[in-house]
Amino acid sequence: MKYVDEYRDPAKADTLIKEITRLANPLCAQRGRPVYVMEVCGGHTHSIFRYGIENMLPPSVELIHGPGCPVCVLPIGRVDDCVAIAEHENAIMTTFGDAMRVPGSKCSLLQAKSLGADVRMVYSPLDALKIARSNPDKEVVFFGLGFETTMPSTALTILKAEAEGIDNFSLFCNHITIIPTIKAVLDSEDFQVDGFLGPGHVSMVIGTRPYDFIADHYRRPVVISGFEPLDILQSLWMVLKQLDSGNPCIENQYSRVVPEDGNRAALQAINRVFELRPFFEWRGLGSIDHSGVQLNARYAAYDAEKKFALPSIAIADPKSCQCGEVLKGVIKPWQCKVYGKACTPQTPMGALMVSSEGACAAYYQYGIGPRTVVDSQPVGEHAL
């Protein structure tokens, strides 16, 4: 297929739904529960609701929304560190728009800006470097976050800062890695997921090989998926085929974008600039070994954590906020006590309601509550 419309063909979607139903119903009967498939990426979550995919599926299949939103897993203490940097008289804090709204223990970066801190939204770390170039008397800090998808642009910006001799630029690094995250979810006590839709954008960088352990050790199928409706439906069908055969493996549905070995140039930039942290704290998941990166010794001069004295205090989420349970797939967003009440996109209590990729934000945006299954024929006509 060459054109986007071809990935949204209602007739092909209906055919795939029938095949999914044919495979899922006996698997559900064997288990005595629905087949649980986790989509790791927040981009998949939004596509699923945008196109009404969840309501196309039979009751024998249930989608679980995983921890693939980097803003959503950012601990409160790291936000507080950002605010502390922004409050320095000589500092300019820069970051992406959704990161500005994540609540800390006292305020978000956006609220700190309203109180006088110099906080600026940028679209890339190169924008932050440009600000540093234009303000040599200020210390410009880029609040970098994201999985391997966004690491290369941050790494290349550090290399450019070094090449140009810009010494008033630094990185507050909150980049995280996808593989230890999935392993932590697999190892959690209350986890029961039968297969995974693998993240397309991250896999574009790291390739497909890093997921092999999921099939080899945990005996769970993984299908790297694209983001269009037929991509997701075909990937789900491929997961069910593996479960039916009893031979889990790693498959690449998104082969038009994701190479098996990933993007070598991007990986080289990452490996040149970053090193793994011994551990990193995740909201809702706790501390995960080797799940975050930091600047290596050669680039330590660009590390904001070394330039600024930061509080770095671990702070628990509000007791009424159940982001952790949602991240692990234990509950749906609408089952959280504060969802849509005290916690809305306008007044978010948890990070899942802040980010455009957060599961709670997706449920709220598309008005999702307890699941309603619809007949495949009307969905084929109206949802796609």
C-alpha cells in the first residue's frame, strides 16, 4: 500500500476484525478471560481511540495501555528539580509544551513561568541551543525527556554545542529506555498480558532485536506496529496468530519504517554522548535498573545536575491518584476515583492526564467510559 487512505479502508478493517474474532474467541474460552494485549506506545493508544478500534473488537480481546509515555512516567521530584533550576535568576529553562504542564509538588513549569521564572517552550533541543547562542550571559537549560526516539536529537545538540564552544548550555536529562521498562512490567506481580504491540517510533531507532528476550524468556509475542487503523488491526491479528500457534516470536508489521537493526547513525550518536544510569525512578513503577541515561564523563560540563544544586527529593503521588495502576494496566483510566472529577486536562492531578500521549488524556478526549462493543458493519462505515 502506498497511500494513507489505503490504511483506513473500512472493508479491509471489517475483514481483519472477523479474523481477530475467529482467533480470539477460542483463546478466550481456554483462558476463561479475554486475551490481554498491551500497546506499549502512547501514540498507539490515541490511534486506537481516534479510530474507534477498541469498540470494533470482540469481548474476547482487551487492550491494555502500557507505560510508553515518557512525560507520564516522570516523577514529581524531577519536576521539582526543573522548577528549582527555572527559579535561578540567571537561568532560562526550555522544554516541550506538554512537559511544562506536568504538576510538581508545588507547581508546574508553566505555573513557575506565570510567577516570573524564565521558562520557554521549544520544538527541539536545537531551539534551546539557539537561545543559548543568543543569550551568552544566561545559563540555558534544556529539559530533555523521551525514549530512544528523541535521544538522537539531544545527543546531536550536545555535539553541536561542543563543536561551537557554547558553554552556557546544559541538559537536565530525563531520557529513558524502553526495554528495561517492558521487563519491569513483565516482572510485576499483578501483570497478566498475553502479547504486545511494540512501539513503532522507538523501534525505528533501536530496531527489532532488543525485544527478542520477551519471546525467548517470557514466551510472549511482540509485533512492532504502525499507527494507522489497519496497521494496528493487522498487528493484533498477528499477535493472536502467534498465541494460537503457541510459538511466540518478534514480528515487524511496520517494516516500511522499522529496519531490523534500527538507525545506526542515531544509535552511534546516543552511544557517543550518553551512558546508562545505575537506576532511574519512574512514576507508578518505582526504581528500574538501567532504565535511564545520563551524559557520560566527556560531556559532564553540559550536565545541569552538576551545574545546579538540586533538591532531588523523592515525592509520592497524591494518594487519590492511581496513575501507577493505569500504567501497569491494572485498571482503566475511568476506574480511577478522581478521573474526570478532580483530575481533568485543565486541572491534572497525574501526569497521564497532562501529556497528549497519556492514557487518561486519551480517554477524556474521546469520551471513553466502560467499554461498549458495536457491530463490525456500522463501525466499518462510520469509524474509519
